[in-house]
Amino acid sequence: MLGFSSRKRNRATYTPRKDARKAAKWSGGKAASGAAKPSRFAEWAARVDWSRWRINAVAVIFCLIWAGLWGRAWHLQMVEGPRLADKARRQHMASELVSGKRGLIYDRNGQVLARSVEARSVYAKPQEIEDFARTAATLAPLLGMDAQKLHDDLSRTRRRFVWLRRKVDDSTAAAIRKADLAGIGLSKEYDRIYPFKHMAGQLLGFVGLDDKGLEGIERSLEERLGCIPVRQIVQRDAMGRRFYLNEEGQSEPRGQDVTLTLDMQIQFIAEEAVARVAREFDARWAGALVVDVENGDILAWAQYPFFNPNTYRESSPQIYRNRLAADALEPGSTFKPFVMAAALQERKVTPNTLIDCEGGKWERKNISIRDTSTQGILPASKVLRYSSNIGMAKIGLQLGAQQSWKYLHALGFGERTSVPVAESRGILRRPRDWGEADVMSAAFGQSVSVTALQMAQAYLTLLNHGVYKPLRLVREEGGVEEAHERVFNEKTVREVVDMMRDVVEENDGTGKRARVPGVEVAGKTGTAQKADARAGTYGVKRVASFVGFLPARAPRYLVVVFVDEPTRNQYGGVVAAPAFKEIASRVLTYTGALTEVQVAEAARKDTVRRRGLKLVGMDAPYLEPRAVAPAPGAEAAAPQLAEAPPPRRPQESMRLPGHRARASSHVPDVMGKSVRNAVELFARAGVVPELKGTGSRVVRQSPPAGTAWPEEGKRADYILWLSER
């Protein structure tokens, strides 16, 4: 008891040495009573400083761990380093074939006719898909596909990569991105959009899913507009999104831009006219070309029915076929001026040569030729005015097959033009294949086939003082004009132009419906029979055409109009000539050329007024006579004021196909909208904004929404910044 109480009292002053003495005392007492001696472990344990031992043990453990980490780092760096680095490069750095954007297409005034915007396509990597059933059930409603078929296609294929849907809309892409399905991804591609919709649609053509041109300019200029894929080093972030290493000097490849000679305001004028004539006369199709005679630039290339390249999948080949270049038709009487010019050049006839037109019917070796009028003996200068087939057949016989072919071939018939479009050669057989009937029929536009483009080329040569001048559709910077062959001398050209002037300006001419008040017009009507392939003879269908230019003495504009298979009337002078008049008069007023016409003391400076006819900030003047009382004797002193066409209402004349007038006087708010929607909103205001950055959504715009459009004559830059989020 005493010993226990003594130990209890000394607990607060416990030390290992005291414990040892007590253990010895206790063991001694125990030995005295016959117990065992204390063990060596107990003696050692009694001597150990356990606090110091614990500190040393912790230090040793940390040293071992530190040495293990350094050893592992050395192993990864020195032994496994090359293999892991190569694996990282393959995972995050890849050499990819990058296609890039196609080049833009502009008109002569800088309006964007075609551009590429970023789009998303959906793909699958079947080997990475974890749950095929869930993936198919989620994707099928978004992509409009059958879930079971999608499941079977993904689960059974052995391919490592499968396209599911190309170029989806922005909402679908966002939904797929939100679903975050393993093995399903979105790839960046480019979608081609045409802000002016169907304007010049057949000429521009379209591109396919692989961003390759399939029709029109997009196809013929693929080498320039398209981007040759290049292999670049691409780095991906942790989410698998790629970005280019700009610090290494790499940039996304891009196709070349192309500027066409088209003027979209003149294009609109021509399209409106051909649409009206096709509907009015229930024609199969109608087309028109407008050419600047001075430099050969094609200002308008219009064709109806219209074709919208934005929705090319909804159109048939018959709609998007570029018929003005690809359809070779018998030209009819519009061909006659070339044969007449060849005969004058070869001195087979003169303007005063008398030709018997046989009263409108002529039989020669079982060949019957008829005229629409009953003419007798006519001077050669009036054969074109009355469009006599008989008179031209006799002139053709005097010229002969060899000479006829020589001049027609020099004018470009039977050959493709220099215009970069897919076109037909037409039909112009070699002289050895011509019989007498061919010589006669070719003289009035049968037994040969030409395109509207070839017809424009031939007339451009005639109007260029008889020297061949190639048509131009693409504007080239710094081009050197080449010398070309002279086909007709200037005297011959003047004589033929005078004959064509009489066709329109004389009251008994077949083209009087093509007159434009205030300016002299020259031209030629055409009504060609169409061959019936089944019957092997000419049928009842016709091609009505008119080719004219103005002013007659110093031609500035050439207009070619073709109307195929009109049903309500078939004569070129009735069907095509009024369309020419509409196009020519509106082009002259748009360009201001009518201000040069002498009309009653320069129209008293009170007649010509400018109105709000505009497409891209350009005014179009027109004549609007006012009721002004003339001064005494003014009738004798001043020329009679030509009757001017009545002004069109703005809503009627400027209802642009596929391009609405400005609905508001302020810049629209496009923040957060898709690229396509934003571009369309600006296009409605006649503006095509510049796009910066990449992505499918607009995150910033300049100028801000609500800003007023710039005043006329001033220019402003419109920029949209894009991002994925």
C-alpha cells in the first residue's frame, strides 16, 4: 500500500531514470520472493529517448519519399521521356489538311456577290462511342434521322470516322455541343452564301458540300476562288478544340477574290425586264446580256426563271443551267447583219444594189423560202429593214460558202469565247459540208447554231469598228490589251449600222418597238424556227430575239435579248424589242447618259431630275417632262422634246429580286445572332458587313445597333466580330 501510494505521488515527476530504479527495486523485491529477472529489451526500452527516435523516423520517411519522387522523375524524363513526348505531340499537335475559305466574288462596285461563312458539320468516331443506344436516341431527333438506323450504322461500321450531317444550322450545332456525347464532334467548315440571292444566279453557280464549285463562275474559276488544301501543324486544347500556331507564322489558307464586270443595279434592271417578258408571253425562258461597248465589259447577265444558289438543292438542272452560254439555238434574222457586212466587204453588193424579193415567196431547186411581207425589188439597204429572207438568201449565194464561213468564223461563231463560263461551241460547219441550201439558209440565220454569248461577241466586234474585241466578265488589274484581227473595215461597219438604224427608227422597220425616246437606236429583230427532233423538220416553236445598241452613231451599250418558245406571240419585234427598250432606257437613265441628249434647250434644266432609284447608294436619273409654257417662237427654234417614259413608282421599279429595300433607317441589332441571320439583315439594307474572327455567333458589332445609316455619298465600314459562344 505504501509503495503504491508512493508511486502515485511521484507520477507528476516521472522520468525514465526513476522508472528504471523503480523497475530494479520492484524486480529486486520480486527476486527476493522468487520472480524472474528483467529482460534486456526492457532495459533497452528504458534507456531509449522515444521522442528523438520518432523525429528521426519521420525524417527518414520523408527522405525516402523525396528520393522516390526524384527517381521517378528521372525515369520519366530520361528513360520514358522520348516516348511520352512523341505521344503528347500526336495527341495535342497534329498535321492536318486545312482547306480554308474560298475567295469572295464582287461586282464592279464592290458589292459582295458570294462569300463563305463558318459552319459546323457533325461527325462520329464509332470506336470512341460508349453507349450506342443513348447516342443514337439523342442525335436522331436533332439531325432528323431514324434512331434505329443511326444506331445500326454506328454500331456495325468498321470505319474510324463517319460524317453524320454536313453544315448544320447554328441551333443544331449548339444542341449537339450541349449534349456532350462521347465520340460525337463538330468540325469547322465553310458555307457559301449569296447575299443577293437569285440575282445572276445561273452565272455565279454554286458550290457543293466539299466547298468545290459545281456550276457557273464557282466552277470555272475554281482554281482561283478555291483554296488548295495545305498541311499545317495544328494544336488542340484540353477540350479537343484546335487553334493555329500564329507564333510560327502560320495562317489559315484562303482563295483569291474575284471581281466581275457586272453592275448589280443594271443586273436588276435586266432581270426585271426578262422576267416580265417571259411571264407576259408565257415563254420557256428568257435572257439578256448588257455589254459596255467601249471596253467589252458584261454589265448584266440575266436569265429567267430565276435560280437562287443558296437553295440549289431545291432546283433542277433545267433551272440552274446557264442557257445564255450553254444553249446553242438558230439565231434567225439577228444573224443577217453579219452576212450583209461580209457581202459589202467583199463588194458582192452595195447599199444601192437592187435585189428582187420575189413578192414574198421564192422557189429554187425544190427549196421554198418565204418572207413575212410581200416585197418586190428592194435596194440592199432595205433588205435588213424589212428582214427579207429571200433578199438575204440571194446575197448569200453571191457571197458563197467559203467567204461566208471565213467571216462568220472570224466573228467567233463555232468557237468558244474568252468568257470564263461553261459554254457551247455552237454549230458552224466547214465550207466543204455546205450545200446551196445551207448557203441560202445561213444567210438568214438557219442551219447554224449560236449562243447568246457568241451573238454578243460578234456584235461587239462589229461595233468596235470591225476589229475583234473579246468580251470581259472578270476585271483584271494591270492587263495589257492585245491587238486583234480586223474583220470589217470602217466603211462597211457604217453602212451596216445605218441599215440597222433604219430597222428601228423608220416607221416601216420591224424593230420600231425598240425605240428609246431621246436617243437613236439601231438593232435587228429575229424570229427563228426551232427544229423538231422527232419529226426531223422545223416545228411550230420559235425563238424571238432582238439585238440592239445605242446611241446608233456612237454605240455605248449593246443589249442582247433572247426569248425561247413564247406562246402568246412569236415575233422578235413584238416580244423581244420592248424588253430591249425597257432595259436600254433604264440603263441610260441610271448612268445619266440621257443628260447628253439634246432635248429642248437641254430640257430647260428643269426636266432632268434625280430620284431615289438606288441600290448601293447611287442615284438613277430619269426624264420627267413638266408642263412649261414655251416662249413665243420656241417651237421653231428648239427641237421637239421627245416623249419621256413615265417615272416608275419606287416600290415598283426598285423591288429588287431577293433584295429588299431598307425597312429601317437604323443599323439592326445582330448581337447573339447567327452569322447567316446577321448577314441577311444587313443585306436587306444593301450592306454586306466585314466578318472578323471565327465562330457562328456575333459577339460584337460596329457601328452599334441603332446608329443611323450614313448619308448618301458617305461611306461607312460595318464590322461583325464572331465567336463560338
